[in-house]
Amino acid sequence: MLDDFNIRTEDMPSEMQVLLHDYPRDTWPSHPGFREKTKHWLDAHRMFRKLAASVRGDVEDFLDANMDAEGFANAVSANGNALVRNLHGHHGWEDRVYFPELSKAEPRFDAGMAILENDHAELDFVLDQFTRTANRTIQLCQLDAERLKDEAAVLYGVAGTIEAFLDRHLKDEEELAVPIILHHRLRG
């Protein structure tokens, strides 16, 4: 399903990881510049990963006959809406506020910020496809039980794409942003 979308699969360029070598991930929590705002930002990323896994799991449970159509519709509606709504808000804030702040502190990583902003644009497209497919699937729960499984299988693919996309994107985003924050003692 990942091939159906224009999603970056290559790693962040090595020149964008220069500060990561000075501030490796396992040292972040003990760094004196690791403050509440950064912890909350990383918590939001954990929430997105969890919601994406929940959405995929909800569809998988339905396809495996471990959930009835009504439970499936309710779960996909609640978890899918939370995922889409929160990702749009979070990424919009990052593009308007967070990335410009990081760029001002460390302009040599602007190419990395541009990659992440492009990821956000591509993710918007994937989220739109997810929303359209989820809405069709939920409608089919009441209108056409025979087509429901086929549409749920399509939804499963899109949900898996979101999960894979977020795994790569959020890791890259964290490993670019947090070292800048620690290096410049931002967001204190």
C-alpha cells in the first residue's frame, strides 16, 4: 500500500544527523536542556504511534472476525477521528511555529525541515484517503455487508501505510529536532 502514495522511504540525509551524534537518543532524558515542552512533544508522537496501531488493529480485528460490524464502526470512527484530527493540528503547529523556531536557531538544518514539511503534505494526502475510505467502510456497515469486508481490507492497507509512515517520519523528526533543542537549550 505504501507504493500507492508518494511517501519518502529513504533515511534523512547524514548531514542532517550531525547533532544526533553529539546528542544520541538514549541521552536525551538526562540532558539538562530536556524540558517539559520537549517531553510533551515526544508524548504526542507516542500517542500518534499508539493511535495508528489501534486503528490498524481495529480493522485487523474486524477482518479476523474478532469484532462485529457495529463495534468496528465505532472503534474506527473514534480512533480514526482522533488520529486524523490530532495529526493535522500537530503538524500544522510544527510547520507554522516549531520548525521556524528550530530553523532560526540552526539554519544549517533547513533542508531537513523542508523534508519534514514535505512529509506533512504527503501525510495530509494519506490522511484524506484514510478518511474517505473509513467513511465508506463505516457506511457499508449499515448499507452493504457483502462489500464491507472488501472495503475494510482497503482501509487496512491505508491504516498500515499511516503506521509505517509515522514510524519513519516521527523518528526522523525527533532525531533532527531534539538535538537542536538540546544544543541550543530551546523550549525551556
